[in-house]
Amino acid sequence: MSLDSYFNNIDSVLNHPLIREVRCQKEKRSSAVGLIVAKVTFTDDSELHIMEYLEVEAEVEVERKTYRYHYQTHQKQMIFRYDNAAHHPEIPTYPDHRHADSGISESRKPDIEEVISEIASQYIAV
């Protein structure tokens, strides 16, 4: 998959009925390296902040080398965050992990579509 194809897929994932506004910057640093930074606002004014640093592996697969998906209320209180920052080596899925009110937990590396689905499954429009 090329970066252009990946970027197009992100556009379709972020075209969700619960999403009111998307501010998304997609940067192609080379044919094999890219960056996505986005702020997604939902109809209840909650926000999902997205960051993905991408590399095309063997000209076939787009690998998310670094990622962060931070979901928060309209009052800027974190609901959850997935990331792979290397600061929790005690987690079995290190460096991938999930932050929530209950603490840090193990997590596999979700993609944007899975994060949007998780938000939609617990979504309560206000």
C-alpha cells in the first residue's frame, strides 16, 4: 500500500456520522515516509487527537512507527489514549499501551478505524 492509498483510507474512516469536524494534516516527507496529525471533533464536542508517523515497508505495507490516539471530553479531560511511547516497559505489550482513568494497561496497536469504533460503541450524544 502506498502512502497516498493510506491517506485516502484515513479520509474515508474519518467520514463517520458521529464526526462533526476533521482538521487533518497529511505530510509526505518522501515516497516512503509520512506523517498524519489530526483533530477530530465529534457531535458532542469530544475530541480525538491523532498522530501517526508512517513508513512504507518493502513497498507493500504502511507501518505506523509512532502513534498516539488521545480521546478527551469537550472539557479537555482524557477519556483514553493509545500510544507506543517507550515509557512503560512493565506492560507486557510494551511499547504499545492504553491510558485511562483506571491506569495504564496492555494493548495491541489499534488503528484509527478501531479507535473510532471504540468511541462509537460508547458514544452518548449530548
